[in-house]
Amino acid sequence: MTKVLIATEKPFSKQAVAEVSQVFKEAGFELDILEKYTSKDELIAAMPGVHGMIVRSDIVDSDIINAAPSLKIVVRAGAGYDNVDLAAATEKGVTVMNTPGQNSNAVAELVFGMLIYLNRNGFNGTAGAELRGKKIGIHAYGYVGRIVALIAKGMGMKVFAYDPFVDRVVIENDGVTCLQTIEELYSICQYISLHIPANQETRGSVNEALLSLMPEGATLVNTARKEVIDEAGLLKVMAEREDFRYLSDIAPDCREEIEGKYAGRYFFTPKKMGAQTAEANLNAGVAAAKQIVAFIENGENTFKVN
């Protein structure tokens, strides 16, 4: 019998687990669940005999992969998959997938939740600023970026986007101005919303040179990965520009310095919060389960990333 393991330090909701369990029950698969584990050794001990695996932000490295000789597929329930060692998986013939789009609305709504919170000075009773009529730039126009554009347009913002991997017709059909260079995006837009993945090309790419281009009242919103930010450059810009603000749902390594020097110019959620809604939790879990069944039964690998 095909055995699937759900391994989550931060568990899925009870509803998500119930619906995921039903998907595997109907397929005739055995399901094991490891939740709130506290050590890598616990995960390694759960791996023997596992054919498929669902994780969230859990680290799946070569030790984990090597502990499961029968492993065929790992699905990251979410968009980012930098927590999975793709090289180690490929070497062992293990397919890795993500579930793009399932968390997108949750992430996009968080962008505006953080923006409104900071623009209204944490709701401390003082006068803040509105988003209507302001220019927002979307750095990477994928699943999340498109929803950010939709919400921004609904709020009366002027929306721009840069993504060399998306046809400009797609962007412009959404009523968004497509820019040809990343420098244009940063120099035009007071607000920038980041949605690029963390990989060899993007790590540290949002640097001093780009951030310095932003107009007065600049605000960078990062719901992607902290690794895409050149933190030395960020700190330099924040030191030189009293108008520059930074929002993120994952605190940077330089958090203490920002918190100590720049009160009112930052906001960081306590932990990565982009996908932390009941709906996203359910959608991603069920999608991951269905992808494992389709892969095992029919070889379907639409969302393969390695």
C-alpha cells in the first residue's frame, strides 16, 4: 500500500487534515501524520516506508530524503520550495512539487493589511495617509502579483508591474502598466510589493541601487523571502532616508537594528504569515494531497519543480 506522510512543525488546520485524509482514503493510500515535531531525528524516524510526503515550511534535506528509500514525491504545500533540497531529491529520483496559487489570495490580502496598518500609524489615533491615487509597483507578476494588482485597482491605486517572464499582453489585459526595466518600476512607484522567489539569481538582488531609486515616501513590502533583500543596502537606505519604510511577513536578520533605530518605519509579523489563513491552509493541503494521488496513479507532474 502507498504510504504518505504529512510532516508539519506548524500543523494544518483540523479541517484541512480531515479533507486531506479523505483524499487519501478514497485513493486507498495509508496516511501517517507527524505534527509539532521538535527535532530532525523525529522526522527521520518517521520516513522509512514513506512513498509520498507533504510538508509546509519544514526542511527536507538529504538526510530526510535518504531516510526514505521508497520516497517518490515530496509536495510543498505552498508556493516557495527553498526548504526542499532539490539536488538531493533529483539525485534519488524523487519528484518535488509545490502548490502554486493556493495561498495567493491570503498573501495578497496581507500586503494591504500591513500597508494600511503602517499608513495609519498603527491605529494610534494620529493622522495617517491613504493608498488611493498612489502608485504601486508589483515586482513579479505571478499568482500573488495578479491578486495584488486586482486589490490595488479596487482601492483606486495606479498599478505598475515588472516581470520579464510574463507576456506584457497578460499584464496589460489586467489593466496594469507593464514596465520594461526593473529600474523603471522602482523609480516610478512609491510602493513596491515583492513576489520574486529566492534562488541563485534573486538572492540579495533588491539592493541599495534599486531602493535608492524609489520616490519620496517609499515603502517596500516583502511577502516573498528575506533572502532576496540585500540587508546591508536596506540598512544604508533607511539610514540615509527618513522617509523610507520596510514591511515584511518575515523579519530580516537585521531586525534588531531596524527596531532600535527606526520606530514607525517598519512592521514585521511575528512569524511568516502570508499563508496563515484557514482558506489557504485548506486549499494548499488538499491540493498537495490530490497532486500526490495523481502522480502515483497517473504520473501527473504538472507542478514539478526539479
